[in-house]
Amino acid sequence: MNIKAVYHDLGISEAVFNYGEKILAGLAERFREIDEVTEINQLKILSAFQNNQVSEAHLNGTTGYGYNDIGRDALERVYADIFHTEDALVRPQITCGTHALAVALMSNLRPGDELLSPVGKPYDTLEKVIGIREAPGSLKEYGITYRQVDLLPDGGFDFPEISKALNQKTKMVTIQRSRGYQTRPSLSIQSIGELISFIKNINPDVICMVDNCYGEFVETIEPTDVGADLCVGSLIKNPGGGLAPLGGYIAGRSEYVEQAAYRLISPGLGKEVGASLDVLRSFYQGLFLAPTVTAAALKGAIFAARIYEKAGFITRPLSHETYHDIIQAIIFEDAEGVIAFCQAIQAAAPVDSHVTPIPAPMPGYECPVIMASGSFISGSSIELSADGPIRPPYAVYFQGGLTFPHVKFGILKTLQNLVDKGIVDKGFRRVSSKEDKNISKLP
């Protein structure tokens, strides 16, 4: 069967297909480098499974209180092994990445303590958790203060200001690895290690927590390998491998993980309680597949960046740069491009491809957001997805893809939709109707 004909039947013109093939031909070396990282991470996970003697019995869940859940307990040992930590909490009762972060924060901070972000504004949904925006039950309501040091214009750390911000009240530092809904760079493990070392030299007792969402298995080491006391993430992102139907993890020093377990479940009960129901098999298998799924998403991000750079758009990161998470930001000059991109991603989905996403209010966000995710797991952002807040600089955030062929098709679908709508011309260059006031000064 002719592959061009297959793509044509799915709405991709021969010109767009050929352009995509030309772009791919120039990415062979980048993809080879990703495959090397994938192999290391795959063997690391395999070793953790074998070291902890994962058996068929561990794939079965429990009900009720979840006492003596050997599969749950073994999985947490596997996570601790992979992240090289003393302990881990991996639970279906953790509903999302924001919930995992909230549990880690609220369990280890007390009234009178202060939380410091040395990497600028946190992700939108954490603003109400912290109390930057008012919300019932926030840290602010419990007398926990917050301080923030913005990144430098080049995306580097402002070490003098961080030093000034650290004080006797500073109990915890939160470090967001990914860019979130911002155009600032994501953080490398090396740079995170340098930041943690700087903080610990000033006060070794400060708890350093890393929001690891979208970053797992992109590099060969994790934040806990460079000094992070806690590492937090979601199972419907990288570590779930597209199979975990829900859940999150908190890995790190045993005393801080234990506190998180008490907060999640109940004081006095902690890790001993919490049934795993029927999800353990998907947790284990998803984790095993996570490096290859993450690699597909990462290749897709680079493919998208190269296509849109060539079309004249600003991308973050640039396709030739080293990636530290799976998120690809593409900057448009207005909402039209963001919406067209997301609608094409939805149309490329295996589930709900007939649905047309539109911007709408969403819990935790202060402006309308458009989200495209026709996924097997609702909201899974390790599956092919794209989203963005409808606000300047009108950036779309693209991520995920369980297989590279699907990611490739999704990106070609976006390009085709932008061509059809006249946002990109038939020479595959951006059509600009006004000055790039929103994007010209981006870092």
C-alpha cells in the first residue's frame, strides 16, 4: 500500500507529506541520541523490577483497607529503586500532578513556615494551592507564606536574589522542572543539581522538592540523583507509559514521604492503608513501557519544533537544543493559530476525533484554556495532546504521543490545518497580518 495514499485518505496533502519527510531526514542523529537515553532508562527500570523480584502476584490488586497489599508495596520499592531514594508513595488515590504536589507541600509545611520558588511563577493550578490566588484550604490560609525569585532574562537562576530570599522561615523550596504555561526554558537535571547545591550550602535543612511532571526519563538521571529531597509527578504523564489510568508518585527521603502518606490517607494510618483495586498491572506495565513512550513523545516534540521553526514561528525549545522535558511550545501571534493547532491535534486522535475543542474556563486557571486530548485515558498528556491559555503571547503547548507514527501524523495534521486556514502559506511559511508585538521580546 502506498503510504502517501494512506496519508491522503486521512486529509494530508502530498505537499505536506513530502515536506514532513524532508524535515525527518534531517533529524536522524537527534533521534539516535534519544534512543541511547531510552535504552539506558529501559535497562534501569528492568533492573529495578528484577532487584525487587516483581512477580505475577504483585500484579493483582486489593480492596477495602488495602492492608498487606504486596503489589502496591513492591511497586513503591521499584520507584524508590529507579529514583534512588529511601522511599516512595505511588497511589491511585493521588488524582493528578497538582494533587501530588499539594500533598507533598501541605504535609511537610507547618504554620509559620515559608515556601520559596527560586524559578519564578509556578504552574497555574498551584497558584490556588499556595494562595497566590485566593482559594479555600490554601497554604496561605494556614499561615504558610510564599516567596518567589524570578529567573533571569536568559532563563538562568538569580543566585544573589535567591540567597537574599532564603531566611529562617524558609522550610521548603519548590523547583518546577517543566516550563508550564510559560515560555521560559525547562530545567536540566544538571542545573537543578547546581541550584539545590547552592541552597543546601546556605541552609542544609531546607527541603528541596522538584515538580518532575513531563520530565521523567527524558534524561538518564532524575532530580533525586542530584540532591532533591522530594520528586513529584503524575502517572498520566511520562511514568505511566500511557497505560496507568490515574495516580501519582512522591519519591524521596523517608521522613518526607511518610508525612505525605499521612496527609494523603490519615495520621496514624499512612502507607499501610490504601487499596490498589485493579490498577497495579497497568502501573507496572506502564512504568516498564515509559522510556519508549517518552522517547516517542520527545521525538515528536523535536519534529514539531523543526517544522514550525522552518515555517517562521518562534519555538521553545529550539529543535537543535537539548530537551529536558517533552513539552514543545510554539508561539502564535493571536488566538487563531492556537485554536487551529489544537483542533487539528484533536482531529488526529484515536478517541473523540470528531469533537472540536474550543477555549473555555477550567478549574484552577484564570483565563480560558483550549485543550485537545482525544486519549484512551481522559486528560492523559503522555498521549498526543495540545493545550494553551488564551492570552499573550498565544503559545500552544504540545506534548505526548504513545507512538512516533501517531505523533508524526498529528503534527502533519496541524500543518495541514494551518495551511488550509491561511495561517501558513503553501510554501510553508507563516502568514503574518500584524507585527509580532507579543513574541518579539521573548527570552
